[in-house]
Amino acid sequence: MISVLIADDQALVRAGFRVLIDSASDLKVVGEAANGAEAVRLARETSPDVVLMDIRMPEMDGLAATRELARGEGGPRVIILTTFDIDEYVFEALRSGASGFLLKDTDPSELLQAVRVVAAGEALLAPSVTRRLIEEFATRPDPRRASPEALRALTEREREVLALVARGLSNAEIAEELVISPATAKTHVSRVMMKLDARDRAQLVVTAYEAGLVAPKVG
């Protein structure tokens, strides 16, 4: 059973998510938070597998709460809930430790699957809208950008794998692209994560773009 914490300052939104999540036999809601501070407190009390986190909340916003939850080992996976009018926060959310994000108008079945995917250690980075947003924010000047030296520990094949992860490819798609077995692709991804001290695939994408390994698309 995958446990989920819902953090949103609108009671109606929380209620809707609760009904949806509890309708799935393999998911259950273990708590609701109306602000970021409450989300952090409840997450520590209930140890959810996944937190659905709104960004704009009182007391502590979702970004600060995500950063707090990402500290230390064994924290929950965080899915940022966003709308297009707060896109400027998306890349920073990934950098802060989120495992991905969903638009609030996502189809209900896709949201349920997203919770399962993130709980399994994957990242919500495959949809084209996600890639476009990440590419947009990766082009913005930021003094914290990773230097190319951050990738020196990687072999040439591992750099190839990292670039494919940054494009949103799954392990199976990476295996097909590089003509290797899915098991080998998974091993490569695991080694890249270990070498770059990345919490999950979302952090690999951030590193790849910041270090210039993947060039944002134009147009």
C-alpha cells in the first residue's frame, strides 16, 4: 500500500484529491496539510511514501517544505502540484528535491499513476510539457549551476545514459537507444546516481542541464 500526504491550502482541492486517491486499492491518504509547515510536521509523523505538494501556501510555501523534506535519508518523494501561472518555480522545485511535478488539471488516472511511479523511485520527467519547462529554466543564468567538472567521474557511456535520462527516457527506452539490455541500462543509471550523489532521476536531469551536457531546445 502506497501512503500519500496531501498538502494544499484549499480544503476543496484536498478533499478532491483524497476521494481520488482513496478510490485506488493500492493507495491511501495518511494526512492532509493546509500549509508547508504542517506538511513537514505531518510527514514526519506519518512517514508517507509520497507527498502531493502545492507551491503557494501560507506559513511555509511548498518550495521550502520540499527542501525541508529532502534533507536527510528516507524522506518521502514529493510531487509538486502546479499551474502554468507559477512556472517560474518548477525548476527550483526540482533543484530543491522534488521528484517531479504535475499540472493541477492532470487527468485523474494519470495522477494516480504518477503517485505509483514516484513511489517506485522514478521521476515525473517524461511528459513533453515537463521537458519544455525544464529546458526553459535551464537557460536562465544561475550562479549555482553545476560545472562540467561535476561529470568527470562518469565514463563516456554513463554520460550518454545521463543525457538520455535528461531527455526523459525510461530505462527500457535507454536500453533500446543504446542497444543494451534493460538490466544494464538500470545498472548504468544507478551508478550515475551514486557518482553524482543524486536522490533520484529528477536530480540527474537538473545536473545534466546545469552542467551543459544537454542543450535546451530552441523554439
